[in-house]
Amino acid sequence: MGRWLIVFIVAIGSASAQCALCKANITTSNNAELAQGINQGIIYLFVIPYLLVGIVAYLWYKNYKKISQ
């Protein structure tokens, strides 16, 4: 149990470091294209998992309806 707690704490620290790195790159560069690219990357990483889950759920529901009829 204690090992998993340590792994969890280490993972949180490395995850928040990535956000700080992105923020530091944007604030120091004053490059609008860089900021837009990072924002598009965040949106891409946010949307794709939900889109895939939605497609799988739709196909599962469609198959369930076909079997139950």
C-alpha cells in the first residue's frame, strides 16, 4: 500500500511539471503561433479520448439494439 502512495505522489509531481514547462515556454517566447499550437494540442488531447469512447458506446448500443430485436 505504501509503495502505491509513493508512486502516486511522484506521478503527480511529474504531471504538474509538464504544465509549468508549457506555461514557461509561452510566457518567455511571446510567440502567438506557439501559444496557438499549444492550445490546439491541449484541445486535441482533450477531445480524442471522449470521441473514441463515444464511438465505442454508439457501436455497442447499435449492436445491442440489433440483437434485442
